[in-house]
Amino acid sequence: MKIETITLREIHMRLKAPFETSFGVMRDRRILLVEVIADGVSGWGEVTAGETPSYNAETTDTAWHIISDFVAPSLIGKTLAAASEVPGLMDCIRGHQMAKAGVENAIWDVEAQQKSLPLSKLLGGMLEQISCGVSLGIRDTPCSLVQKVEEELLSGYQRIKLKIKPGKDIEFVRAVRSNFPEIRLSVDANSAYRPEDADYLKNLEAFNLLMIEQPLYWDDIHAHAKLQRSLCTAICLDECISNSRHALTAIELGACRIVNVKLGRVGGHTEAVQVHDICRARSVPVWSGGMLESGVGRAHNIAMSTLPGFTLPGDVSASRRYWDEDIIEPEVEVTRQGTIQVPQTPGLGYQVRREAINRLTVRSNHWNANR
Ligand code: OSB
Ligand code: MG
């Protein structure tokens, strides 16, 4: 396939409700969308960077810069046999996985359509429905958190993840666990604790958690290995894993027993499949994280979640939990059983709503091979 045009757009979308994590509050999303046309076929990808460099080092603006000045110029006009060749063409760009993933994933959408395959099948996925959980932001009181959990359980979600930070942790988890003794429950600290908190974190062991996600430094696998030795509860790494070598390191050092796979964080579908394969070969379960994506990023997460190692419910939930109006149709819906039906039509399997995207666009950049 020949990369004929690349279009980069920034769209603004307001979340239905603010989402609070240990690193801050997210409400007004500035999302980059990438459209690639190759051999006349249009494919879409989403950059999952945040507005601030607080989850990892990337932001909407760094991704704009890296795509505009390096990624798009290195791909425009190139002829590829497959989307899996894209990482090789971007070898000379260090880091910036989220920027690169937005572009690479659009090319995976193109390849799937060219081959008349659902993207899930092209990636090697088997599942026709995936299991869904929800990630709940930090709240003011344990009581309001319990109410929110109840609402999500009534919708069918199979696993509840609570965001925590020091002081907004034990009492909140205790309240949820005592009201719902049987549910699959996990917590995510987004790096809010320090190795000295190891004894304090042991207080969480009373709540039969499925996992504790990324308790320590965003970039320190060794610190997590030491902590995992002192905890019975499984640690799941998110921020620490930027590629499949990190996943291997973390597993071999005993830094985690579960891995969160995020397409943006690891640089796209090609690397995500490799993370999956390394974990699966070592019987380490994986699941799809989320980054408050629009429908485009969500559709990519759904396709990835069909690989056989995705044995735990992901943070992949219904469009309506995030947006008054999503940019794909149909919107992503979750069944009463807490599953998403994987589309079986070619490519992403959802239509991109161009008129909505045009309305939400605040700036764009365009590359054309013939100009
Ligand atoms: O750590 O998983 C995380 C959102 C923004 C940044 C980091 C994280 C999250 C979530 C939300 O947990 C998951 C979602 O519902 O998209
Ligand atoms: Mg996380």
C-alpha cells in the first residue's frame, strides 16, 4: 500500500464528568486524530496522550510536534507491504510512542479494510465478544463512590477499578468491599506511593483485590519488584511498560503478575501484539487499559482485546460513560452481561462521523504524496 495522504486533526471533546486520578483531574480532552489514505482507502487512529505530561511524558502538543515534524514526513509517499513495517520506518524517532501509535494504528485500519478483515482478525484475535470493566475516578466521599459502583454493577460491568492516592485509599476501598463482598475489584494508584509505603500498602491486602496497578514510580521496574516480594496481592504494571522488552524485564524480575496493555503507551498494534505474546508465553494475564478515548481509540482497544491472552476485563467501556456524543457510529455499547460485541465488518468496524469531527476540529495538518 502506498501512503498517499496523512491528515492530523485536533478535536476538543468534553467528558460528561471530570475524571480524577492521583495526578490530577481530566475534563476537557484535546484529542489528536490521524487519518491515513493509502491506495484510496481511509484508516483512522487516535493519539492517546493527555493534555499534561502527568501520566507519562507525552502531551497532545508534543504529539502534534512529533507527528508533524517527524512521523508524517517519514511515512508520506512510502509503499509498505503491511502495517507491521511502520515501526521500522520510525526507528529513528526515540520515544513518543503515543504519537507513533496514532499513525501506525490508522495504517492497520487501512490494511484490514484492504484485506476485507475485521481489524481484530488481522491482529490474530479470536474472541467475538470481550469482557468489560470500569475505571472510577477519585471521589469526595466513600459513600458517593459506593453509589457509583452500584450503578456500574447494575449496568453489567464485570470488574470495578478504583483510582486511589494517599488519603483517598483504605477507607474508600473498605467501603466498596464491605458493600460488594463478591465483585472483582482492583485499584490503580498511578504512581502515587513510595517504596517507604510498603507497610501501609499491606492494609490493602484485607480487601481481596484482583490487583494493585502501578503503585510506585512511573519508570521504576526494580522498585516494583521489591514491593511485589512483600505483597501477596498481584501488582499490575501500566506506566512502566513502554515496550515488549520492558514487559520481559518486569516479568523476569518479578515486578508484576499482570500487565495492562495500552496501545498508545507501547507505540501501536505491532508492539502491543509483542507485549501480549511475551506475557502469554509466561502465563501472565493481560488486559486493555483505557485513556478516556474517543470512539476511534476505543474501537482499536476493542480489536486488540480479542487476542487470546486478554483474559481479564479491560477498561474498555461504553461510549455513553464518557461522551454526550461520540464520533463513531454505532457508539460502543455494553451488554447487560458486561461485554462488547466485536464488530465483524472490515477494518475498525465502526463508521467515523466526519461531520461531527469537522465540527469539533480546532486545527489540522495535511500531507500529500503528490505535492
Ligand atoms: O492509569 O489507567 C490509567 C485514564 C487516564 C490516564 C490513565 C489511566 C486512566 C484510566 C481510565 O484509568 C480508563 C478509561 O476509562 O479510559
Ligand atoms: Mg493505570
